[in-house]
Amino acid sequence: MQVRRPVRRWLTGGAAAALVAIAGVVPAAPAGAAGNPLTLSPTHGPVGTTITVSGLCPAFFPVTTVGVSITGPGGSASASGRPDHFGAFSIPLQVPASMAPGPATVDAACSPGGALDPATFHVDGPPPTATITTPSGLSLPGEPLVGTASDAGGPGVQAVLVYYFSYIGGPSGVLAAQCPGCGVGHQNVSWTMPHGAIPPGIYAFVAQAIDTDTVFGGASNVVSLILE
């Protein structure tokens, strides 16, 4: 006796897709749009920085627009753009001037398609500053150089550099000031120039602070002094 076995017919990918379309079934986008992360360039900077926000929208949605935004202490901003045929996008987004230093959240949402996984942008504070003077406040011969450094809103003063320039053909160069209070979390410190580090002569001095993120501040005021 011949036994008939049932014949299994498998739908091809195209036929399955056609049935899905006929049934009106659209795959749901998982949370975070299939876990697609955002890429930021750069990842940190001061207010006014333009960030390039890049990502990839879900391929199974005909995405028409992408909205991006940044939200942090003191402010927020948004922008929008269009993805390419593959769902990829790169949209410029500017950090608002009102935003305070610290971490800020960058979001993106594909329309349709939903939100992508957010990313973090670190808003840098203003660069560190330094002052330079003498104990008397005057340029008296033989006085030591002293000063202060500040990193308001930043991670802390890492070091202070002192640049010296000879008026009479002597050496010029740079040295690290003595700064026992420098370090992470120390926003306001005092410093002194090492004694005997520079030969006698007549010099102009300028200080520069560096924070613990290796952000260099601008030049301080200039002090002229006779070293004995």
C-alpha cells in the first residue's frame, strides 16, 4: 500500500512579504529603534559648539524626517533633517549659550520609526584663568612671583605655567609653578615661582593655567621684575 505524505510548501521571502502587506501588518519598532546608538562629533565642548549628530533609522520604515535635540541644565535646543535612502543621517546641532557646564542628553527621533538610543555631550566650562603679581603688588627687585589660578565651573586646576622673557639678552623659557593646591576639584588655587629657577636679570613674566582636562587658559597679565 502506498502511503501519501503531506507536502509542505514553504513561502518564499517575497511571498511572505506580500502576505504581510495584504494583511496590513507592519513590524513594530523595538525600544531604542533596534538599539541603534547615536554618534556625536565632538563629544564635548563649550557653549556655542556645533555637534554633528549621526545615526541610523530603522530600515523597515519610510523615514521622512529626523528630529534631534540637546537638553541639559539651563537650556535646550533642537534641529531636524532628512535621512538618506538607507536611513542614515548626520544633522548639525548647536549647544545653546544658556546651557550650564556638565553632562547634557542628546536625543534623536525618526518619523516614523521612533526614538534612537540617546547619547551624552559634556558641556565644558570656560577655560581656566591665572593672575601674576608680587607679595607687595610692586615690581621691587628681588621679590618672588606669586599668583592665583581659577577654573570656575571646570574640573579643577592641574598646573600653572610661567613664561619668562629677558629684556637684556638673557634666557627665555617656561617653567612649572609650585602649586600644592592644584588637583581635581580644586577650582581656586595659589601658586609661587620656584626660587632660583631663573638666572638674575630683568624679565617679563606671564602665567597660564591648565585644568585637569588639559584645557589651556589664556595668558595672564604681564609683570616685569628684576631678579637678583
